[in-house]
Amino acid sequence: MPEAPESSERPLLPKTRLDELLVEVQARLEDALSTRDRIHSLLEAVVSIGGDLDLATVLRRLTEAAARLVDARYAGLGVLDGEGGIAEFIPIGMTDEQVRGVTRSPEGRGLLAHTTRGLRPLRLSSIEDHPDFGGFPEGHPPMRTFLGVPVQVRGEVFGNLYLTEKHGGGEFDEDDEAVVTALATAAGVAIANARLYEDSRRRERWLSASTEITTRLLSGAAAEDVLGHLAEQARRMAGADVAVVLLPDADGSHLVAEIIEGDGGGEVLGAHIPVEGTECGGVYRSGTAVTIPDLREATPPLFAGQDFRPGLLVPLGAPGHTRGVLLLGREEPRTPFDSAARGVLTAFSGQAAVALDLAEARRDAERLVVLEDRDRIAKDLHDIVIQRLFASAMTLMSTIRLIADPEAGERVQHTIDDLDGTIREIRSTVFALQTSPVPRETSLRGRILGEVESAARVLPCRPGVALDGPIDASVPGEAGEQLLAVLREALSNVARHAHAGEVHVSVDASGGTLRLEVADDGVGITGEGRRSGLRNMADRAEALGGRFTTAPRPGGGTVLEWTVPVAGGADAPGG
């Protein structure tokens, strides 16, 4: 039986080959299953990314899906700004402090610049071997392997996906690059849709807010309330944390922070910013919006000591007709304002400025109608009412000589005096009607009443006031200022020294003379005490060619009289 050993050795070779074949088949099946699972995960990621139209959500899901598909420990999506820099960075696996180190330090910006120079992915077995690598910023986690893939939207690079440090210490391979590239390609469509949706929503809010502002203005709402609503709507449309409306002061040399909307920044309210040599002034003069990377570095620094960093200055109005500036700010670490937000806000603020102009034009037209009515009423009072009263007074004056009874004559004379007083009051009303309606805070009549009202808080009684003649029309500015100073001093003296129960103020601008009289029923002027206040009032009268006197009032008290000449004609009762 010599052939038995040969038959026992023949099966060894086929069995070995079969085992090798089985191992190879198993490996290929595992690869196929792994590829299938990866493709399935890729499809799930694509569906997840495209299932939302909110841009921030889409970008966050894209970054998470890329890290999950290649099993990366750290991931980030750098959104590019218009100049090729990083406008927004979305991190996975990193703290906010580490993200700030990456996005702000020169080393970090150099690290992120690897894939911004072209449209092809970049895969490195060691980041430190790259010739442009400048080192990690302080506090940065250790990283070795690197995979960068650009994300394109309609042929332009929107941003870059950054993936580092696979779990387990392996390197990124071609399959990882292919999967992330496919994900980035699919994500480009989702990002484009999200951007279109965001733009449409922003424009919808813009149209709605513009319509509401125009409606409020044309319905008679106060400009201050409308500007506050404008700031609030602009803040929401731009996704800003604070909005400030800056309006020019009286001489146009400064911009004043009149309105603020949003949390924080309250100390900016009322701040005066020079027009010359500042970003706000440049926008006010040029009518062109400007983006500020860091409000702390603006001229002058804005929101010092607070967390507002990215800023946007938008003119209220068109170039050459700017009404003010709208300042918007975002808190750290939010991204700067993009060109889309700047364009929409510029159009929105411009339309709001046009609505303000239309509202002012409408108020001017309404004011013109009021002026015409005032002029008609003044003419009727002067040509009809005063003339009839004057004729009645003249008739009574000619009749009084025919009255033999002294008591009846005295009554007729009293009636004549009443008619004369009535004529003076009506003529004062005519002067007021013929004067342009000036805001109370700027008209001399209004300022006189304001001084009396202010003094009433410290006086024991509310003073009586009589105003006669064309006070706003005929009194020059210097004489008016001196009159107010004397009135203020006189009422202050009454409050401090007179112990009066009644105070009467009379201002008369008829007959080419401005006359102020302040009478009280107090203790009178004693020989003791300082007289500097009275001397100042006398000096003010002499400086204008007038005179100042004080005299005892019949029945007790003091009568102060301050008189200066002013331009004006004679005031005949029937004139």
C-alpha cells in the first residue's frame, strides 16, 4: 500500500486556496457592506441637510454630517466673506475660546486659508508639513491629519469644510475625500435654497415694515415714534442685537443718538458724535452704507466696554439728502453683516426716509391751510370786529357829553374803557394770528409763558400773565433774550424776598416799545440786602437804550417796570 500517503496529501493545497478565497470574499463583502453603509449615511446626511430652509441650521447639519461620515474628532465650516476671509466659523468639538483663537490669530487664519485658494480638496497626513502652516494659536487642541473640502454654491466658493483627527488615529483616505466632496456638492444646493429663502423672507419683512412705517407717518404718527419703529424693524431684519438712530443737531456739526432699540447700549443714548473725521459722519455725508468689523475700533469707539463687535452704518435717505444714520451692532462672537443685509437695509432706510419726507410735505400743506385760515380770521377781526367796536366806542364818547346824570356818565365811561381793552385784546390776537406758528419752545411768547410756569413751582401762587402786541413779530432776538433774563430775575426775587400772595406779569410790544411789568402784593423793597439783581436789570435796559424802574404798589407790594425800544409802528385802536 505505497500509494496511501499520496492520497492523504492531495487535499491540502485546494483547502489552503479555498481558505484564502473565502478570506478575500469576506474582505470584499465587508468593504461592500462598509461602502453601502457609508453611502446610506451619505444619503441620510444629504436628506437631513436639505430638509430645512434655515441657513444656520443647514450649515450646522452639514458640519456635523461631515464629521460623522469620516469619523473626525474636530470639524469646522468656514463661511467666506466678500474678500476671501472668514466671515463665520461653525465648529464641532471645539470650545468658544479655541474658536476665537482659530478665527482671530494670524496662525489660525493661516490654517484656515489652506483650502481658500482653489476649488480642489486638500488632504494632509500632517498639518505641520504644509509649507504655509504657521503654527497653532495658543490654546489650540493638538491636530495632525487634515482634510479640507471647498463648498461651492453656483460656481462660487461659499466656504470650506475642515476635518481633523480621525478617531483611532488613522489618516484620511481617498474614500473620505470622495464622501465629503459628494456631501459638499449636495450641500451647495441646500445652501443656495436656504439663501434664497432667507433673502425672500428678508424682503418680505422689508416690504411689510416699509408699508407699516409709511402708513404710520401718513396717518399722523409722531416722527420720533416712527423712527423708533424703524430702528426695531431694522434690528430684526438684520439679525442685530442693538440699533441706534443718529440725527444731526441744530448746526449739523454732530450726530446725536436720539433713539436706541435692543438690550444694552443704553449709555450711548444722547451721545454726540462729530460729523467731521468719523465713520458715522462719513456715512451721513456720503449717503453710502459702511460695515465696521469692530465697533471698539471705530472713530470714536462705540459701545466701549460692551460685547458689541460687528457694526453696520446705514444712511437714512439718499446721497445728498441724508436725514441721519442708522447704527446696527451685533454681540461677540456673531458674524459681520453681509452684503445682502446691507443692501436690503439701505433700501429699507431709504424708503423710510422718503416716507418721512412725504409726511413732512403733508404736514407743511396742512400748516399752509391753517395759515390761510388764520390770515382770513385775522383780516375779519381787524376789518370788521375791531372797526365796529371802535365805532361803538366813538359813538359813546360823543354821547357822554349829553348825559347830565354823573352816575350814568360814569357807567358809559366804564363801558368805553371796556371796549378799549377789548379792542387791544383783539388786536393782540390779530398779531398772534398773523405771526407764523412757531413752536412754543422757540417763540418768544412761548418762552415767556415757560419762564412763568417754571417760576410758579417756587412761588406761593400762580402768576397772572397778560401779553399784548406783536411780541413774536417785532421784538429782536437780543431784546427778547434780555427780556427773558429780566423776567427770570424778577420772579426769582419775588419768590425769595417778597412773601407775596399775588403776582402779575404783563408784556406789551405795541407802539414801538417793549415793556415788561411785574407786580406783586408783597412786603416791598426794603433798604437792606444786596441790590445786584436790580442793578443787573437796570444795566440790561440801559444797554438797549431803555430804562428800568421800581415803585411801591398801591395797597402794598412792588411794581417793576422794564422798557426798551423795539422796531414797530404806532398802534391806533382802529389801525
